[in-house]
Amino acid sequence: MNRIHRLLPLVLVAAVLPAACGSSSVSKGPVTITLVAYDSFPTKDSGVNTALAEFTAQSGITVNIVTAGDAGTMVTKAALTAGTPEGDVMWGVDNTLLSAATDGKVFDGEPTEVDHGDVCVNYDIAWFTKHQLQPPTSLDDLVKPEYKNLLVVEDASASSTGLAFLLGTIASKGDQWPAYWRALRANGVEVSDSWDTAYYQRFSGAAGSKGEKPLVVSYASSPPAEVVFANPPRTDAPTGVSTDTCFRQIEYAGVLRGTTHADAAKQLVSFFRSDRFQRELPLSLFVNPVDPKTSLPDAFVKYGVVPTSPFTMEPATIAKNRSAWQEQWHQIVVA
């Protein structure tokens, strides 16, 4: 989740050690492939780019990184071009959207889990201190009068972050989730079109933001990102996480069906699982490595939060109900 960056597409030279990839298929000669990723995938000046540069030096595989909007927009585009893809590998399909990708026959084979994170309500510490109000600690708190007009969420029908939060409320409330969202609407919840808009324009706690909302749906790893990118530097996080509001989000990468460079694409996906790449994820994308044994940087450990009991949902349940839930949510909250 390097959702703290808004970056432009860039051609990045990248290659992989066959042994590190765990693949017996090695590209022969220079090959160029395209990696499709969500907007906030770093295209330069991050640890994952350094790892990918090493990836290049060994095999001669050049990777053209192309960003394609929020994860939801990216998957929609990929489904429309399935079989004749705009790239060779896609990074960042999460468990809330995985069924949309598989139903759309986006991938050549099964995608691979590459990281996980948690979508949670974040709060502006200074705002709550100034107003002598305790931050909310649960979903139930968000509908209380003292938090009226304080929360901004992402559109659950368009944003993967917003959808993850919706799924968390469904996992928590069961069949009563529509009533919960009616209560949220009555309590003045605001809906933004994307995470970028919600976090950087409407949330008061983000660096450089002039937003008015002290509560936002973001990530458990947003506080360390605020510290790492602070200018001037700081040694405390300006934002906190309401850990009992979190939904576990798992991200995948896979070879796009129809690629003409299947061998090179498979090597890239394999490299994503290597320790060399995985250990760069926390401070590049602000997500947790797929391997729990991968060492974490101090800032990620000190300022980040890993919820002990995040809300979860089986992918099959999401697949069966996602579209209907999104439509019902839209009717309740937006229409």
C-alpha cells in the first residue's frame, strides 16, 4: 500500500535471478514486458524499484510499469481486455475483487498472494486532543452523536478501499448491515470517489491536507507512512488507527491471459514472492510481506498496527454477493 504516493507511469529496467524466482523457465535474450498496477505502485525511488533493478541486471527482462487507476478500475479495465491484455502481469488485485478478475478470465492460471494489509478507520490525533474527544474504537462508535459529520469513506461501488470497509461492516453486522449504513448516513458520513480524495483532500490528519474530516477509512499502515514521508522529519505519528474497525485485505499478482511473454511474466511473478522483493514492501507499498518470517523495518514496527482480530470474509462469499451488496449500498448511502 504505497497509497501515500501518487506516481506517474515509468519504464523501469528489471530482471530476475532464475534461482530466486523458483522457475525453471528462463527468458532467452532481451525481453520487454508490461506490469499493470494500481496508481500508487511506486515507479521510482523506492525499495521495490531497487529490487527490480537487480531483477533486470541478471536476466535482461525489461519491465514497463503502467498504472491503471484504483484497484477496482484496474480490474474493470483488465476484464474488458481479457485475452488481449494491455500488459503481461498485473499487481494489486485484492481479495475483495479477486472474483471479478477470475470471472472475467483476466489471468493465465491462478494469481499468487503477494502481501496483505488492513483497511481501518484512521483518526487525526491532534483534532481529537484539541476537541477533548476520545477517538472512536469500534464500528458502533461511528454512529454515535459525538461523531456526527466527522467520517469520510470511499465509494464502495468504485474503490477497493471502500469495498473492503463495506465488507468489514457486513462481516460484523450480518443481515443488519443495511440498517448500520442507514445509521451512518443519518450521522453524516461523507462519501469520496477514491482513497486519494478521501485521504489527501478530505481527511484533516494527512500531511499537507486542508481537509475537515478527522476520521477516514484508510489503512493500519498509514501512520508509519506519515512518519516516513514527513517533511520536516518527525518522530511521532500524527494519526491513529481504530483497530476494531479493520478488514483484512490480501493482494495478488498474476500473469495476464493472452500475454505473448508468458515465461518472462512468470519469472516476474515468482520474483514478487522472493525475500529480496518482499522485504522492500513495508516501506514501499506499506503492506505486510506474505512471508511472516520476512524482517520488517523499525518504522513499520514502531508506528504501524497489525490488528489481532480483523474482520475477514471468504472469497467465495464475496464473489457470490459483491455486486448485489454494492448496489444495495449505493441505494442506501449515495442515491
